[in-house]
Amino acid sequence: MKVLSAMLGWLFILPVMTCAGQAGEVSPTKSLPLIPFGLDELHARIDRTHPLLRGAGAEKTIARGQMLKALGAFEPALVNDLELERFISSTDPSKGTQTVGFNDTLVEALHPLGFRASAGFRQAIGTARIPDLSFGDGNQQVILGGFFPLLRGLMINPERAELQKSELAAPRAEITVAQTRQDLFLAAAHQFWEWVAAAKLLDVQKRALAVAEERYKQVEERAKAGAIAPIDVTEAGQEVHRRREVAITARRVLEQEQFKLSMFLWEHGSPTIPPIDRVPDFPAEKRVPTEDDVMAHKLEARKERPEVKALEVEARMNNIDLGLAKNNLLPSLNLEAAPARTPEKFVLGLGYRFGVELRVPLLQRRGRGEVLQAQGQAERLVVAQQYRENQVLVDIDNARSAIDRAQERIEEASQALRLVEIVEEGERYRFSIGTSSVLFVNLRERNTVDSQSQVIRAKAEYHKALALYQWAIGAWAKTPHEAVWNRYR
């Protein structure tokens, strides 16, 4: 009975152990393939970490500084002025030396319309006669003052013009950031597809080298068997070394493109080499913009391209200078009212002073020169804007032409590759039956490698043309690119 129980137990445990062993063999999770490194992820990393884009963002800080600097001209100032004089009265010398004066505490401020005003109080020191606005025990006075331009400086003045210019600093900073992003994205896209093409070209050369090495072994064995001449072994060995040299050159090109692309991939303040194991395949061809799409993109790009918007901001700033220059041609007519600011006048009982000043330049050379400069700048900006708008249209047409020609090039290169592969396969068959030589097979394979390289280059040019079209229509200048995070495998 004990033996029977043991046998039954082993029969029960054995299937369980077998299943457990099989489960243990498949339990480790297979690693998923790496996600290809895409152009969107590259652009997102540029938005987050590229130093030039972050440096362009500092323009916003500069713009805020310009605004605060311009507002500083209009901020109120607290003034405390103490004035004292010692004198001997000529009417009553018996009083001896006297010390009189005043202590003013007031607030002064300049209004953007050109008015300057002050308000406060005065405390008399010594014996003084206060004719206006006295209070307390007669030794204190309310002081009010103002400066009012009636012609030149009214509504338009240098301080207000500087404030209006500072208000345009923020839009100009946004345009600078947009222009920097546009240029970086375009350069990164071109370099990205150069990197992808270099990786694909290296794969082509590696496959060709592997084929040549395998043929060298086969030819060497056939030569030992006496089926072919020894010279064919030499020919096959020469081809191996030739393709190895070409593969080394392709490897150097890929490394060069990696280093160039690393200048767009920054991490912790330093450029990083792009992941070679995440080189993507060329995506499928996208829908080509139609004529209606191109027309709509042209209308929008003429308004939204950073180059055009920068000229618009510059024109608005020049209009401010022109208005200020024309205002300077007016005569200066100023009205001023203020308390006496010198102790001797104050002691004599002089309270407020009022004045009207008219100043008329006779030749107006400075004013006319400023107007001519501003008008000339306005004419230059008009011509420059016309040039930029037409340049935008030409850029879009050029990008559309590049897309069309790249598509045609891909089609023709693909057809040539299909035909040359047929010829290569036929030549291999002839070599297998002994009616061809290693030399002709090598030549056919070289033609195939050249055709494959042409297809790769044509696809790279096509995607670079798509990037150029996005740049031409200003698509990358509208909003910052959304971040794309790929932390998983």
C-alpha cells in the first residue's frame, strides 16, 4: 500500500512540476521594441531644452524691463526740500543776522499727456509772510504747482512715445521667439532626415557587404573543388574589401550626421547623441496640398510669418517717431504755476509765480530733419514689407515645387530599383549555372546598391520638402510645439 501511494503521488506531482517548469520558461516578459525617434519628439525637445530658444524667451524679460523703465518716467516722487539763507536786513540792520527759509514736503508726478504737477505743504523757518494758502499758525502753506504744455508736448511727448514703444516690445519679443522656433525646427527637420538617410544607407552597405562575404566563401569552396578558376576567388575577395571600405565611409557619414543632430538635442545643458537604435523608417507619403490649400496658406502666411509681423511692429514704432517729430515742429507754448522756490523771495512775501513762455524756432532744422528721417524710414518699411510678402509667396511655391519633384523622383527611383533587382537576380542565376562570372554579379549588385541609395535619398528629400513647406506657411510659428514624452519601450 505504501508503494502504491508513493507511485500515485509521483504521478500527480510530475504533471504539476512539468507545467511549472514550462511556466517558468515563458514567465520573463519579452522586451517590447523601442519606439522610433520621430520628428515630433525632436521638435518637442527643442521647445523644452534648446538654449537658443530659451535665450529667445529672455526677450520677454527684456520687454518687461523696457516697460518698467518707460513707466518710471511717470511714477510719483516724494520730495523734501530744505532751503535756508542768512542775511542782514537793509531796512532794519539793528536786527542783526537773520536765518530764514522753509522746508517743503511735496509729491511730484508727470502725466503721459505732458502735464507735470506737484502738491504738498511748506513749513516756514524764521519770520516769514505767507500771502497765499496759509494754514495753521500762519507759518505753514499749501503748495501747488503745475506745468502745462499748450502746443509742443501736448498729448505727444518723448516720455509718452517711449512708453508706447515699450508696449510694442512684448509683441516684438513674441515674434523673435516665433522666428527662432521656425528656423530651429526647419534646421532640425533637415538634419533629422539626413540622419535617417545616413542610417538607411549604412544598412544598405552592410547588407551588400554580408552578401559579398558569403559569396567569397562559396567561391572559395568551388575553387577548391575545381569548379571555377582561382582568379574568381581573388575577384570576390577584392569586392569584399571594396564594400568594407564603402561601409566604413557610410559609418563615418552616419556619425557625422549624429553629431550635427546632437546640437538640437540638449540635456542638462549639453548636446546628446541621438539614439541610433531608434532610427525610424520613412513614413508613408502624405497628402500633397491642393491648389486651394496653397492659396489659403499664402493668404495666411502673408500675415502670420514672423518676418512680416516684425516689419509691422517696426512700422508702428516708426509711426510713433514720426508723430513725435511732427509735434516737435510746433512752437513751444507753456503755462507754469508754482510757489516761490528761493528763500529771499519767500521772505519778502512772494507766494506764487505764474508764467507763459512762447518759443518759436526760426529755421526748424532739427524738427524738419527728424520728420525727413521718419518719413524715409516709413518708405523703406513699405518697400521691405512688399518684398517680404512676395518672398513668402515664393517660399511657398518653392516648397510646393520641391514636394512635387521629390515625389516624381521617388517614383522613378523605385521603378529603376525594381528593374535593376530583376537584372541582378537574372545575373545570379546565370552565375549559378556557370554562364556568368563574379565580376558581372558584382557589377549588378553595385547597380542595385546605387538604386537603393537613390530611393533613400529621394525619400529624404521628399520629407525635407514637407518640412520646408511647413516653415514657408509659418506653421511652426503659431504656438509652441506640444511636448511628446516617450519614456517606455
